[in-house]
Amino acid sequence: MSDKTFEGTGTCMCGKVTYQATLKAGAGACHCGMCRQWSGGPFMAVHATGNVTFKGEQYISRYPSSQWAERAFCKNCGANLFYFLLPRPGLPDGEYMLSAGSVTEQKQLNFDNEVFIEQAPGWYQFADEASRTRLTEADIMAMYGEGN
């Protein structure tokens, strides 16, 4: 996964929610069931490092999708905005995974990781698997799961 970062901006479809953040250049796909149900396929995301500054917060609706995370969308246009990993011991102090499609600087992004790969349904697949890091649910739980 890329450590390269850039100062990025983004917006929902209608433009009522915008953001500024330091973003990792590596974009990824999550194949977990919740992400697929939420986005209609794999959730394509970009990790923010540090704080994200949002404008139009009154248009952001947050949904607590699990004990460890919430998902958000624009109340006006319905666009998915982010997955937010709630602060927990052993994890970063809150972490935003922003919708890759919302990032203005698309040419800065590089598809370099996939997670929950064993949960991909089989009716889609990405080419050139060797070009990126691919992690299973067990890999993710070993890194971030309970007890860490």
C-alpha cells in the first residue's frame, strides 16, 4: 500500500458537501458484505491521514454500521461519502476512508490494495492481481481485530 500522500479535495454529487484532507495515493477496494450492500459493489476508498475538514456538515448523515465504524452519505444527493473507523485502543485515533469517486484529483490515485478478498462474490474481478496488496478477513482481523 502506497505511503505517498497529497493534499486533496472532494465533493458529493450535488456539491453540498466538500472536503479537504491529506490523502494516501493508494486507492483500495473493500469486498466485505456491508460495503457491497452499501455501494452496490466493492467500496472503492482512499485513506485520509489526519483530520478531514468538511464543509456542508449539515448535509452529512452518519449511520453507525457496526461497533467500530460508521458510514456517511449526503442527505441531499445520496452520494456515499466515507467510512469512518471509530477510535479504539490499538488503532489510529479515528480514520476516514473517503469514497474514491469523490476525490477531485483522480490522476493522483493508484489502485494498490483490496481487502476481504474472499468475500468478493465471483461475478466481478479486477485484472492484474499481482499489482496490489490483497488481504483476507483473517489478515485484517490479525492486524486490527479484537485483542489488538
